[in-house]
Amino acid sequence: MHITEKNEAYYRDTALSPDIPGDCHGEVAWQSPSNIALVKYWGKHGVQLPNNPSISFTLKQAHTATRIGYRPKDGDEPGFTFAFEGKPQPLFAQKTANYLNQLLPYLPWLPKIHLDISSHNTFPHSSGIASSASSMSALVMGLLDIESALSGNPLSDDEFRTKASFLARLGSGSASRSVFPFASVWGATEAIPGSSQYVAFPMEHHMNEVFTTFRDSILIIHAGTKSVSSRAGHQLMENNPFAAARYQNAETNIRLLKDALLHADMDQFIAVTESEALQLHALMMTSQPSFILMQPATLAAITHIRAFRQERGIPLCFTLDAGPNIHLLYPAAHQEAVKAFISEQLLQYCADGQWIDDEVGGGPSKLNS
């Protein structure tokens, strides 16, 4: 069985026995990055399966760090505690409880263990940067690290990341892509052999090295919580009149972007990336009910970005997630010029002058516990 063909049945059948050592205890810590989709996933079916394939860059500085202390569960005590940035967060705790219940068929030892979970982000939560991608993937990496300690039989790095991608997907579709370095594709497509609905597939060896050092300057146009969740937006695709055309176009753009990444075709990379960002927001605007997440400052900044590219000939482009904030993508060789451009022309559109100086990164990493 190819590694990316493993699905729900495989991970249920190979789950670790719930009979665990009675003296197991310890702490693990992982940080996992957000990612920014270039070809967007918008619309899903079944158990967190995408209606179209997507390709993303894995980020570096925009990440979630999660620590998990574990020990045998004592009687009827709660199965976990949860703190976000040092404080109890009942809403996040409830989402975590629901997610841990989803994982029981694949991690049947969870009811025997008490978990003390704490996490923090390096970026504003719920503002259009994929916080669910980083948080769910960081949590899963920690849980699989605990499972390795319980089993005494660690998985290989490839198996570990693939299982993490599978489990993270159950909590957040985009989280499946955060476990791999540099770039990954999620969703089955004939354009990329090995791609799967169930797990993401690493693109590290299918892209020109210039993209492994790409910069991502994230302009925080609005740092508050967005008005509509991504989950609600995915659901609205069921009745969107442009859904079928969108899914067909996404397949076309996957092929175009795959070629652009492989051959360092910057013109094609820019055309696909910007088109995908605008299509995502057009789908939001044409759903019922419709919603608009871009701010006036978003559009003003985009106008400056396109003018700068035309005037300077620098391959700088923008993309947007499901929010108002702008990701500026460009080769590292141009970072000095782009940072000057941000300082001189774009900071006026950023909330309190906020922006994140990020880059394409190597994926999750284990922290000292």
C-alpha cells in the first residue's frame, strides 16, 4: 500500500492497544506552522474530505507551540485541561474535547490518559491566517509523540508525518498540509501522482529550490476575529451557483501551478496565485448568504502591490486566506526592496502598523519539554 493511500480503515486497524503502562507520564512539546494555500480548498464533503485539491506553502514564523503533559487518568477526573496563551479558553477547550473524541477510533488509549494542554500562537487568532492548521497539527504531533513513548516502537519520520496529516485533517482540513516542509498538496488529483483525499502529499522534491526560500510578508490589515468562520464558508459552497465551475478551475490551476513550481515560471506562479485568492473571495461574495471579508484597505494595498510589480519588475504577488490580511510572496533575493516598499507604502493599511516577516519553512519541530 502506498503511504498516501492509507485511510480510515488502515489507521483504525493499526491503532495502538488501549492497554497502556500504569506508570506512564511525561511531557512533550511541538511547534507547527500555519500554511498559506496557493490553490485554495473551499468546500468539503464526508469526514473532512476536500471538494477540490489544494497546494500550499508551509510557513515558518507564524506557528503554534503546544505543550502536553500526560499521566494515567485518575478515576472520573476530566480527560484534559486546556489553556491558550496562559489562560483558560472554554470555547477552544470544547473544540479540543470534540476533536479528541473524533480521534478515539485511531488513538484508543486516550481515555486512559490525562492531558494538560497549553498552547500559544505567534500571530493573531481568527484573522485569516490559518490558526486551525497550526494548532491542530501541533496538537497531533504531540499526541503521536506520546503514542510513540507508550508503544516503545516509534514510527519512521515519513510514517509519523503521514499519520499526523491524516489525524490533523479530521480537525482542520488545512492542518493536513502543515506537517510537511516547504509545500504540499491535499486532495486527489491526476496531476500529482501520490496525492490523496485523506492525507497531504509533500511537494518538496517537485519544486524549484527558489521556492524553498520564498518570503511571505503578512500584512495584518485587521487583527480582530473575522465575521464568518471558514467552517461556515465551506458549508455555503453546497448551494453556491458557481461551485461546479470552481472545482473544475481548481483542477486546471493545480496543473498550472505544479508546472510553475517545477520550472520556476514566475509569471505563471503569480497569475495562478492571485487568481485563486480573488476567486476565493468571489465565492464568499456569491454564496447565500453572502459575506465580504476583504476590507477597503485590502483592496487599496493590492492596487499598490500590482503597481509596484509593474514598475520595478520584481516578481511580488499577493494571496489572501479567508480573511482581510494579505500575504506578499516573493523570492528571498528581493526582500530588501520589498521591505522598503512595505515600510514606505503599505504600513498605512496595516492595523497599528502590524506585519509578520515570514518565509517558507521546514515544517513542525519538536521542542524541549
